[in-house]
Amino acid sequence: MTQDEIIEMAQECKLIGMRPFIDGIYTETLIDFAKLVAAKEREACAKVCDEYSAIGKIEEFDRGWLACAKNIAFVIRARTEDKND
């Protein structure tokens, strides 16, 4: 999520006006908050994948799907390193 996207969403929900740097909200704080929310949601999604991959009794066919779930959790968590998250 880019800074511009965060500001656009804040404007859309009327959290800030069309002049975010003048309208009385600290834009940097808003962006920090949005990044914290995004990180929390990424971790929740990754945990769903972890839970799926931890299922104990599986058929041979499902082993590939469980490995895939582990990889997806890894990729979701890796997005925290994305400069636009």
C-alpha cells in the first residue's frame, strides 16, 4: 500500500479533506497507522495458511497443497519487506 493510496482512502472515508497536509491530521501518523493495520492483516492471513498446513492426518494427494500453504504463508510475511506495504 503506497502513501498516496493511504491518503486517497482517508479522503474517501472523509477522515481527511482534499488537502491532507493542511487539514489538521498528521499524515505521517495516518500512514504509520495504515501500515500497522496492513501488517496485522498480513499476519492473520499467513496464520490461516499456517493452520491449514499444520493439519495432521492427510491423504498423499494433499501433501502438495499443504506445502503450498506453507509457501503462501512465507510469501505473505515477506511482503513486510516491500517498500510499498
